[in-house]
Amino acid sequence: MYKSIIRPLLFCFDPEGVHHFSFKAIKLLSKVPGFSSLSRKRYKLQHPALKRNLFGLEFENPVGMAAGFDKDAKAFAEFSNLGFGFIEIGTLTPKPQEGNPKQRLFRLKDDAAIVNRMGFNNGGVDAAVERLKQNSVTSTPLRDQHLEASTSVAERSRSHRSQSHILIGGNIGKNKVTPNENAVDDYIICFNKLFDHVDYFTVNVSSPNTPGLRELQDRKPLTHILQTLQDLNNAKPARKPILLKIAPDLTNDQLMDIIGIVEDTNIDGVIATNTTIERKDLKSDFNLQKEAGGLSGAPLTNRATEVVSFLHQKSNGAFPIIGVGGIMSAQDAIDKLKAGASLVQLYTGFVYEGPALVRDINKEIIRQGL
């Protein structure tokens, strides 16, 4: 029904407007008695073959929602009913920011792709933290509401997520106005404020839509940011996994640098990949092709898988990889898992294929015993 009725209707309207409408619609529908349980029954699979233990966390299944979809942690509880094993919120920055001028989101329907130049538009980390707190309290099952008054919000949040089995990642970045030489300060702020409310962190230095951000992927500044966060992390009573999200446009030499940085800083893994600035062999209208921003969807499928494979092989599987980029079918996800990914994430594939894609990927993983 999604591809035959809902998607054609939604695709008649402005992409960013549809995005916001979809959030309101799913939150409204989730209040209808029985809707959430029906969604879970239709899309959520439970099977021993789907479980993954990584970074000291247990994932109910290996299919996650990528960052950028639920930037402000507004609907992660509702989206968890659509079969995802984990959801990554963000990218969040210390201060709220509007992002780049509109129009900044474009569908390339002939290529099953999206171009975005959103620019880390978000309401700031403090607002997201408040939503995470509210969800941990209001969504807590009745038996958990009798926790002693002294129990912290963080402890209640962890208790709730351990029962719902949905893990939350916090994707963090820097504000546009923050110069690169001070970027580490923004990452520290987001890390400290989110620490008690997410299960893992993703350091985003690879978006093409914040001027100069990708320069932070160079070895010296990136090592500094990651090592600073690791030092903070290791000083905590219980550390949280830290992952690095990288661009698909890195050269092999740069990817070798990434492997070295992961080894030097001892972070927990890599997310490969973000959107691409490449525009090769596209079929959509040229005016859409030349729109500035990051390209996602089917044109990124092969390159993202190549990056996963390169990192896995050259590192001898030394660290886990989350594969993301151009997963438009169950087979695309299987290809990334076989290339060396431990988990996968969806964004554009979810837009084009709907929640059935999550279910289909998990079914195929079960069928193949991966």
C-alpha cells in the first residue's frame, strides 16, 4: 500500500513539508488505540538470528534508522514500532540553528535518490535531551513508575529502553558559526549533555552541508576530537560506545588514515557512509542533478559497499562497521553485511520503499542465517 498509494501521494508535495507532515501523522496515529501494536505485529520481527551484541550493547535486530530522519528526537518511540532495531537521532549541535535556506531537499525520482543541503538544522541539544527525558518517563511501563523517587532520569531511561529493546544513538556535530579550531568544544558540549540519555555516540565530521566540516576528517583534527571525547568517556563510571561517521568520497589513502585513527584513539567503530558530493551516471533532470548538497539513495549503493569492504579488509576486521548508503532492497543490506558490516542503517531507502523494507531485510537475514 505504501508504494502504490501513500508514496505517490506524498511525492506530489514538497519533500521537507512531507517530512514534517509524516512526523505529525505517525505521532497522531500512534495515539489511536491498537495502531502501535498493529504496526509492531506487521513490521517487527523477533528471532535469535537477528540479535547482535556489539559495543557492549544488545541489538534486537541489525537494521537501524540513520541520523537525519529524527534529528530532534521527536518520534523515535513511534518509529521503533516499524521494526527498527535501533534509531540514531541528530545531528545535534550545542545551539539551535535553522540550517541552510530553503528549498534544500530534492527528490531525484528517476534515480531513486535524494539531494539534501539541510545544514544541521536542529533545535539544539538541550531540547532533544528534554524530549528524551520526557519519553523515558511518560513511556515507562506501569511497573517502572514505582521506582524510588531517588532514581535518576538516566536510570529510568535505561530501564525503559532495556525493556523496549530500542537502542538510541546520538549523532553530534558542530554549529556552523563555530570555527574548526574550536570544533572540539561543540562536540564536548553535546557529548556531556547527551551522555545519560543515549546508548552510543556518532561523531559527524562528514556532512557536506556545513562549510569546512569535512576538513575535520584530516588526521590531526579528527584525532584530537576523538581522543578528547575518549578521555572524557573513559573518565565516566560506565563509558558509552563512540563511532565515527565518514564520507564516501574519501580516497583509499584517506580511508587508511581512518583505520589508523580508529586504532590510535580506540573508538568503537565506523559508520560508512554519509552522503556523497559525486554526481555520476544520473538520469534525473539536470537541474536537479546540479543542486548543491549530499546525494543519497541508489546512486550511492555500490560506493558505500566498497567503503565498507575496504575498511573491513584493510583493518582485518579490527572494528565493527555500520553500513549505510543506498540500501534500497533487502539484497543491498545483505551485500553490506557480507562486505563486513555488522549493522546497517536506512534513510532514503525507507523514504522510497517504506517500512516494509525493514521487515524484508530482517526476513532475508533470517533466511540466509547471517
